[in-house]
Amino acid sequence: MTGKLTRWWMAGWLLVTAVLPGRAGWIFDGVPSTWEGTQDELKADEETFPVLRLELGGTWTDFEIKASTNNFETLVYYYISSGLNDSGCDDADPFTYYCDDHAVDVRRWIAVTAHSAIGGQILSPSTEIECVYFCPSHACEADWRNWMSQQDTNLVWSWVRCDGVAFEMNATGTRQHWNPVRPERWERARTVP
């Protein structure tokens, strides 16, 4: 009986080792790697673009979003859709999309011109933008390779709505009404409809 178990175990091990890649069997972007790999080699295949869904609705057309890896003691990312940011951590090329309920084709995803108010790009003053999809770029002032990763468990995002003139305030009107948000998903490349 022991001989049969040994043969079965060895046959199973040979099957497993034949299926699994060997130490030099991994290839990322055409670069051979060892079994362990390095962080840079693995980063080439990682999904590094976060996709965030921001709920606007009503008269809200624009937003400000910030990210931090130390719960907002400092920022790694800052973007305001209604104009150029006046403090660091800006993004030169974010993607933002919405649908306009006054467009010829109301299903069409409309790309927002970065650093230009969404409220100035809508087709009618009665357009209601329920939500936008927002995707940061890698053209950030803070090097994205140091923080923009699904594996960074300290990365948090917060955002606030704007009507193109003023930010949403709390019930007493004393502070801005910010909301936490998490990426809906992470992608290797950003969607371009």
C-alpha cells in the first residue's frame, strides 16, 4: 500500500510542477522574471488606474476630490473639476465622463475638458448629472508609483460636490460636506469611449 501511495504522490507532484511555471517561467511585458519577481516587474501587469463613481445629482455639476495615504495629514492627490488647482498634488490629465439628458443621444458618454467646469460644458441649464466616472492619470505632481495602487491599504479618497459657484455645505452651513469614496474598480488602462 505504501508503494502505491508514494507513486500516486509522485505522479501528482509531477503534474503540479508541469503545470506551474518554473523560476524563469514568468514573463511580464516581455521581460523574463524569477519566481519571486520584483516589485517593478509585477507593477507592469498591475491595474494602476482607479475608477471612481461620484454621485452628483440635482444642481451639482462639479466636484473636488482628494487622496491621502495618511488619512489627510498630507495629500498625494488633489483635483477640482471647475478650474485649475492652486495647491500641489494636481493631475494634468484626469478623465471624467458624464451623460447629458439634453444631448441628441442621451446614452453617450461625454468627456469633460480637464480643468474646465463641467457646468460650463452641459447642453442646458436644466441638465441633471446624476453621476460622473472619474479616473486619475499618471501625470500627477506626486509620483503615482509611490501611492496609486490597489495594494496601498492606506490610500483613502474624499470628495465634495460643487454647483459651479459654491461647494455643498453641512446642515448648519459651517463646513463643507465631504464624502468618503473608494474606487469602484482598478484598470490597466483608462476607458476611452
